[in-house]
Amino acid sequence: MRGHAARISLFAVALLIGLLGVGQLRSQARPTQVSSLSAQDLSTLIETLTRGNRELRTGLADTREQLREYRIAGSQGQSAIDVSREDLRRISAFGGLAAVEGQGIVLNINGELDAIALNDLINELRNAGAEAIAVDAIRVTAHSVAVQGPLALQIDGVNISRRFVLRAIGSPDGLTAAIQRPGGIISQLKLVVRATIDLFPAESVGLPATEQSLAPTVGRPAEG
């Protein structure tokens, strides 16, 4: 649409320039006729040509200004589209629809964690500012919850073994301080579960996209 409008404007500019040139050529192409006109007729002709040229110049200036506005609007519109696409990309990534990477922490866990303990650990990381979390290859989303399955812990219907890796993206210092503080979640878990939890800050943590559908089944966007 923007390119079509620009082509129309350029055509209009070319047409106006052509009209100016044709007007001048016609005024030069009738020397005999002009010489036979009276002074009053010549005055009227000159006034008519002057007014016509003035109108053409005004139209040309207006068209050039409109073309300039089209170009500015096109540039701003493209910038808005780029910003919207970047926002959508970030929302998709950190909502779980796309893979994401960044600095964070890695927790190597080995032992008898139950569903309550794992959910508490995930929630503590969220509260501490974790932007994205994964348990092994399972991306944790807003729909994810750990449950006790028939044979093992499960998240999103996938079994979790006794030994697993929990990765979280966020400030390594902030996440570490939050879960390792005295009386924090790790200290609490050591009192109630038989498991070892080793924490490592990481400059680069990669998390996969979720394999679950995040489409709502009941809610729908409200009309603005």
C-alpha cells in the first residue's frame, strides 16, 4: 500500500512538470497569433498564463509535500511494525512458545523430591525473578505443575527421574541469593527431603520451547 501511494505521487509530480513544460512550449509555438493580438488581449493572455503557471506550481508543491508525508508515514509505520514484531518475539520466547537463552543458574538435583518440593522450588525461583525455567527438556510455563505420577514425578505429563537438571534464566546473583539464603527454600528442603541440590551460576543458559499448547480453552481476548 505504501509503495503504491508513493508511485501515484511520483506520477502526479511528473505529470505536473510535464504540464508546465507543455504550457511553455505552446506559448512559444504561436508567435504569429500572439503578434496579432491587441494590447488588452495580450494582457489577458499573460494574466491567464501567469495564473495557470502559479496554480501548477502550487499543485506541484502540494504534491511534493504529500509525497514527503507518505515517506515519513511509511518510515514510521515500518518502525512501529518492527517494534511490534520484536515485542511479540520476546513475549513468545518468555511465555514458552519459543526457545530462549541468557544468563542464569543451573541446579543439579539428585534424590527423593516430591511434587510439593519441586513446585515450591519452581515458585521460589519465579518469585526471585526467574524469567524462564526448564526441568530437563521440559519448559515450565504458567500451565505447568509438578504432580506425582504412577511411577515418578511428572511435569506436563512427562516423567522426571530422581536425577534431573533445573535451569533458570535471570540474574545469577539474585537467584542464588534468594534460594540459598538462610532459611530459604534449599535450607527448608534439606530438612524434609533426601536429596542433594548443587547450584552453579551460568553465563549462558539455553531453554527449549514448550511442546504443550498454550491456547486458552475458555478465555478469549476482550474487545477494546
